Amino acid sequence: MTLDELLLEWSYRSEKGYPSLGNPSDMLVLEKILKGLDIPSEEIIQYLKEEDEKPKTTSANTEYDQLIATVFDGEIPKSKNTYKFTKSTFDEQVKADDLEIWKKLWTIKPKKKTGDQTETLGVGKGELSLYWLYNHSNSSTAGKLAEGRGDDAPDLWFGGDGSDGVEVKAYGKPNGVIDLGRFGKFRDNLKILNLVFGIKGLSSVFDGKIEDQKQINALSWAGSDLENAFESVYTLKEVDLKSLSKTFPIFGQFSNNIDFIDKALGGFSSAEEGAQKLARKFIGDKLARKPGYGGHLADMSISGFIRFWHIDKNKFDSYDDILGKATIGASQGAMKLHFNKIFG
């Protein structure tokens, strides 16, 4: 087994999908793998622990550090300022003497590793600026930041790999709706949305009101549209569809689909409750992965203003106007959420 194969096996069998030297369970997995290969484990594990306990430096030892160094003739500039990072929602402003570096890094992205020198699409504007600001200043996070950039990982880890996730946006509109990205991979949620708006569409045909259905569907809707669609779902839910299916088999499919929606949402006793539960599931499933509850979403501008929203699960679950105007929705397959209303 090569070193790469060993690391891959260790990652596969670790709790989070990547090993952590500070996790006793992950270290036990490594010990079992090494013993299975007849490799002395005690000395290797002890060495790894000692290396992990050594003070971390801010030398150019990550891809982002190396990229910053290339922008500044091989050196990483250091900020003498301190920037706060707390388990709350807060604002920060880049200090005047750091703005030149902040702006210079604003559009810089690493190149793909394919050798064609094209930029990596998974890195957005300002991400490198934020990384530099908090990793190479006098802040409490200095020397700790790690790059996320995984499929379900936030853009940056402020507390080291796997800790204090921060998703980075550069809309510069902290009081507006933020695009959270596409939701096609959340297949159950997409299926429920398609069923809900599909049932609404059929009901509209029967009512002779189909003019708006082209604009409102599973990929483009607002909170009020979702509640409106659930009116049709709830109406059918109250009908004995199984009995009707004996004469009209199509109603059996309606019954199965509504049962699927009801089970997926844990039941609902009104159109409003059903819409609220789906809205919370729709956004909540995304937030739980990226940046993760307890993490932050940071929206910032090239002028240096940053707002960090703390993704507090209690605030999200208890927000009572989730279906309100411009609070939640979808546009062309992308999630939309007004973070300031919920987490501000």
C-alpha cells in the first residue's frame, strides 16, 4: 500500500470523511490500519501527535499562502491590525492600511491543477482577501485558517481544518437577499417541490387559471407561492383518494405522492404548516452542510465592509415569518435567503 492509498483508506474510515489528529476515534482507525499492514504504529502515531502539538506558523505552506506570495514578489505581507471573530453576527471593516492588499487580492484565484493555467471556478471574489486578512494579521485566527472548497465544505475554516466554517459571498448587500447556490443535489427536496407545484399546476388547469404557472415552478418561487401551492396539496390531502382510485386509478398516484410529501415533512395539518415545514427543510438542509450550524456566512464588498452572520439553528427554527416577502425562495434553480432578517 502506498502512502496515498493509506491516507485515502484512513480518510474513508474516519468519522467525518477526513482524519483529524485530535480525534481519538480517527487515531484508533489509523492504528488498526497500520497493524493490519504489520507496520509499527506506536512510533508513527506518537510522531504525528508531537507534530500536531507544535505551534502553527503562518509561512507559505498552503495553496492560498503560495498564491498570495506570488502576487507580492515571493513575500506574504503582514497586517499589524486585529480583526474580531466571534460566535455571533457582527460587522467588521478592513482598516485603511490593509485596503490596498485587500483590493489587490480581490479577484485573484488559484489556477487549476491541470496545467492549462485557467482559474479555479470554485473560488469566488474576495475569498483570498478574507483568507489573508484573518490568517496574516494580529487576529486570534492568525495561522489557523484552512481552505475548504470541498463539495459540501464551506469556503474557509477559520479554526483549522473542520472547525468554524465560513461561507464567503461578495454581493456587498448585507440587507438584501443572498444567493446560496443551486439545490439540484438535494433530490428529495427537489422531488417534493416538483410534486407540490405539479399538483398546483393540475389544480389550476381544472380551475381554468394557468397563466402564472409558467413563471412559478420548483426552480423559481417565493414563500407566498409555496403556501399558495400547498393549498391545493392540502385540499387533496383531505379527500379520500384511495376510495376514488378504485374508480379512477389516477387518484391512487395522487394519494401516493401526497403520502410521500406528508411523510417527508413529518406531517402537516394546514397549507401554511406544510409550506413552512418545506421552506425550513429546503434551506435548513443546505445550511446544515454549508457552512454548517454554528458557522458563518460572510458577505463583503471590495470597499472592505464585511458582515458575518452566525448560522444559529435556534434562530432559524424559531423565525416565524419564514414565508414572508423576500425572505426565502428560489430563482432559476438557486436558493435565496434574506440572512439579515433571520440571523441579523
